[in-house]
Amino acid sequence: MKVTKAEFIISAVGPNQYPEDALPEIALAGRSNVGKSSLINRMINRKNLARTSSTPGKTQHLNYYRVNDQLYFVDVPGYGYAKVSKSQREVWGKMIEKYLQERETLKLVLQIIDLRHPPTKDDELMYDWLKAYELPVCVVATKADKVPKSRWQKHLKIIKEALVLRGGDPLILFSSEEGIGKDELWAQIERYAGLTEGTEAASLDTSDTENGKS
Ligand SMILES: Nc1nc2c(ncn2[C@@H]2O[C@H](COP(=O)(O)OP(=O)(O)O)[C@@H](O)[C@H]2O)c(=O)[nH]1
Ligand SMILES: [Mg+2]
């Protein structure tokens, strides 16, 4: 996708603040500091529209960014940050759970993992949780620039096995620093958001064509 317009829309504290224009939503989930905001900035070619912060765990809101008037990135507060109090974590859990379970315009969750390290217990729980809701997940292994190229495949395999990646969920190598994986990730996002002819749409077209014998 060629991004020509990207805007911050709202930092929403609850459903009554979520946008009502029914554009497809792509949510980002991942530990605090894993690189969610940086990934959004890279995808939309902006240095600092999604704030990258060195004080993780601060945001308790869903941050909505609208891209090309076609879709939203929804930056979900990071999980697994030890310094967040238990009561705060419960508020987080309830809000996110409700969003993930009930948001009809949510088309895909990007679960962001740090390529350098094996997934944490929180990463594994999050993936299982998303799958329990039958949500399509695209796992994005970021900070690839920090891992020697010769070890990329090995690290990807560890992530794949630890999460028990299933249901055809893609796994994409990424770097916000260098732009690695950007085109591949856009292709997946467009496919799940229904913005291009993905494989399903393409195969439907084929059968139509065959029936029409053109
Ligand atoms: N080298 C490198 N650093 C990254 C990358 N993505 C994020 N970072 C750094 O990781 C830190 C946390 O990033 P941020 O996007 O704020 O994480 P968030 O808390 O998940 O939104 C920042 O210092 C970023 O500059 C990446 O792909 N490569
Ligand atoms: Mg952030």
C-alpha cells in the first residue's frame, strides 16, 4: 500500500469512543517496549506519529491511527509490564478482552514479538488467547536488525514452535529500523482487511471465470 495520508484519530478509553465509520481495524498486540509504535511509524512512513516511548506501560488507551481513509491501526497497550499494578492490569485485561471479543471491524491482530529472544510466557498466553477468540493473527518478529542475518531462520523457528503457530497464521520478519518486511506485512494487512484480492478472493474469481468460460 502506498500511504498518502495517516492521522492520529483518538486515544480511546472505551467503546463509546471507538470510530464509527466501520473501516477495517488492524490491532497491534505485544509486550511494552517490543516496538509496536515504531512498527506503525515505519508502516506509514512517519517518524513519530505513533509515539515511541521509553517509559513503557504508560498507555491504558487504544490509540487509533487512520491510514489513507481505508483502515485503522489500533495500538493496544502493551502487556507483561511488571511495574503496572495488579488493578491496572485487570482494567487492561477487561478493556482489551472486550475489544478483541466484540469489535466486529477488527480484521487482524499483529502480534509483535522480539526476534532476539524466545517468546515470553506472556507472548504465548496472548497468542493462545487470540486463537481462543478465533482471531486471525499475523506474528511479526521485529528488531531483525539486531540479529545477524545468518540466525534469522533459527530465531523464527524458535518463535514458531514456542507459540505453536496455527491456522495458517503468517510469521513475518521485520525491522522498524531498516524497513525489512514492510512490503510483506502490508500485503498481509491488505489481504485480511479485504483491500486487495487475496488468495480466497482470487480463487473465487477463478471459479466464476471457469463457469463463465471466459
Ligand atoms: N534496533 C531496533 N530498535 C527498535 C525497533 N523497533 C523498536 N525499537 C526500539 O525499541 C524501543 C521501544 O519501541 P516502541 O515502538 O516505543 O515500543 P512499544 O512500547 O511496543 O510501542 C524504542 O527505543 C525503539 O527505538 C527495531 O526494529 N529495531
Ligand atoms: Mg508504544
